[in-house]
Amino acid sequence: MSATLQALRGMNDVLPGDASRWLEFESLVQRWLARHGYRNIRMPLIEPTQLFRRAVGEQTDIVEKEMYSWRDELNGEDLTLRPEATASCVRAAIEHHLLHDGPKRLWYAGPMYRHERPQKGRYRQFHQYGAEALGFTGPDSDAELIVMCAALWRELGLTGIRLELNTIGSSAERASYRTALITHLENNVDSLDADAKRRMHANPLRVFDSKNPLVQTVVQSAPSMMAYLGDATLAHFDGLKRLLGAAGVGFTLNPRLVRGLDYYNLTVFEWISDRLGAQGTVCGGGRYDGLFEQLGGKPAPAAGFAMGIERLIALQQEAKPEPVVPLLHAYVVHLGAGAAEQALRIAGELRDAGYAVVQHCGGGSLKSQMKKADASGARVALIIGEDELGAGEVTVKPLRVARAQARVPAARLAAELTGWNDAKAGT
Ligand code: HAM
């Protein structure tokens, strides 16, 4: 016998019990995005490697260590499974001239791939919902993105998700801060690991992302960027803070927050929960005004965020542990060849009328079919035997409430079934 195959490490199956929760979560998130005027965009999972090198940055963990990249020998192209989707979204906006008639609010969802060390809340295939506001300059757009997240946490029933906020200024401001930061890192070089030493001169801000506790002590004592920020940056940041205050969204200023991707400028933020252990960031984002130009497009301001579905689902499961069971109105039980045909017809009519109906397959006695009906979770069993068939009727037997069964004319079943159920499928 050949060995059984298993899913790859860090890549998870979502089984039906959990997938029902995912569906409910996604339907809520999609309605929330629509209510904020965001429209869906879908990009390929595979992109030219160069896209992420240029957008995310050569010196980031993602590009240096975590990308699934390979050479497609047939076409001689270097390809990568997307580690994130902001780069693809901007690439698509440039390629299809999406901003020709003004700014756009876009959302996407789907799997992302990073070759990280798997642990609770950190996977090699994980899923994001992302929103990108393309073409907007002001802090009002940053505030919109942040305030809408706060509304989502409320709607999902999630508490204890805090907001960390920072401004990383313009690239010119970061360049002048760089010198001070490099001096500090050089003075503490004995506490830096190989990664930090390598990045220290090429991209010193990246040292901030280090997960090494010793390097983090050096980061904590580093000079603050605040002193290097100009009036325009501070005005943008003040505008954002004022709008968040007016919206009642609390935040903590974290001057060390730089995010793990190089395309950001001005605003950066993360939403963090303490209930998830080390992988507590459920959503992150910021402004990336230089990315359009960096990817060869006409300059355009932009900002956005992405949230990790696995982490948010884990939080929601903790807040509401009851399993999510999809609504099933009726299970059709039938005995005899004529009844099978009638069952097929009736199940079809009920589905057309909006009910969720499972028809028994595979024959068997009334008793065994009723067992299946009960196990299905359906509200009622619809029984069609010789008697019912002859009379043009169906026996409706409630499975979840104490109520007597009754015979109902087949022609009136769709109308009468409402009285036996509170809701139709999907309502
Ligand atoms: P990111 O911070 O790399 O940002 O990822 C966003 C979120 O995806 C994280 O906060 C986390 O919830 C989730 N996530 C990231 N890596 C993993 C993983 N290995 N396992 C499970 N969940 C993970 C971005 O991707 C940017 N594109 C966000 C953005 C959009 N910025 C502007 N627009």
C-alpha cells in the first residue's frame, strides 16, 4: 500500500465545520465593504517576482526569506506566489488605467503565501481581506480606512483589539533620520545579529522588524523619528489623529512601528489583540504614496490595509464558540419508486421557493431514513409513502420542536412550510 499523503506544513484544510464559520464571516465582511463603497477586484495568485522585489522591498523578510519563487523554464520567467496583494492591486490599477476617471476604493480577498516558520496564527498559506483606497491624498482617507475597521470589529462582536499608530514621514525625512539611526546601530553593534548587521547600512529601518529580543532592546533605545518630521507630515498626522478622536477610535502611538513592507510613507497602523499569543496582529496597513510611480505608473497617492482571516476567525471562535450550523429546512424521506419521483419534484419546488432541502438518496427503510433526517439537522422531515402519494399529500414531521405531524397537500407545501420554519435559506 502506498503511503498516505498529507497537506503541506503551514497549509491548512478548512473542514466543513469550520468552513461554515468562514462563509458567515466572509458574507458579513463583504456586506461591510459594500456599505463603505468598496468594489471587488480579483488578481492572479502568481505574479512576476520582480513585482514584489520592487514593491515590498529587497531588504524585507518577505522578499529575502519568505517568497515561493521559481523560474518557469517554459517561458524563461521568474514567478512568485503572491505573499501579499497590494503590489498586485497597484499593478492592475496601472495596467488597466483604473484611476483615469478618479480615485477608486477596491477590495480583494484570497490566499497569500509566505515561507515562514509555522506556529499558531502563522501559516504558509493564509488568507486576507484587503481594502485599498487609490488616488486619495488626505488624512480623511486614512481615517476612513481605520474607522471602518473599528466598525467591523464591533459588527463581528470582537473586543480588545487595540490600534497602534505611527507616521514614518516622507522618504526625504526618513533619509535624514537614517544617519542618526545608523550611528545608534553602529554604537550597539555587539547586540545586533547577522540580519540586523546586514540591514544596518542598506535599510536601517528594517532592523525595527527584528524578532530577536536582543536586537529589540537596541531598537527600543534608538532615537525617535519624530524630531526629523517636517510640517506637512505632522499636519497630515495631526489631521488623522483629530479625525480618529472625533470618531471615538482610541489609539496608542508607537514610534517603532514601521511594518514589514517597504512601500509605506506617512501613516502606518496595526490592529492587535492580546488573545492570540505572539501572532496578535489581525490587521495592518498604511499609506503608500510612492508605489504607483515605483511600479512605473503615473504618481498617485494611496492607502490601505489587509486583515488576516485565520486570526480573526480564531478570535471570533473564542468569543462565540457555538458551532455555525447552516440552516436546513427539510429532509425529504420517500418510500417506493413513484414516491422517489414525487420527492424529486417536491424538493425542486421547495428550493425554487427559497427553502434549503436535502433529498434522501440511497433507499432504505422508513426508520433508517428518519435517522438520517434527524442527523441532518433539518427542521422537518417530509415523508412521502404510498399513502401520501395516492392522496397527493406529504406528511410534515417536525424534528426540532414538540409538535404533532400533519398531512399537507403537495400543491400547498411551499406556502404551508413557512409556518413550520422561521426563515428561508439565506434570509
Ligand atoms: P501584512 O502586515 O504583511 O500587510 O499582512 C496583513 C495581515 O495578514 C497581518 O496583520 C496578519 O493578520 C495577516 N498575516 C500576515 N502573515 C500571516 C501569516 N503568515 N499567517 C497568518 N496570517 C498572516 C500586508 O500584507 C499589506 N499588503 C497590507 C496593506 C494593504 N497595506 C496597504 N494595503
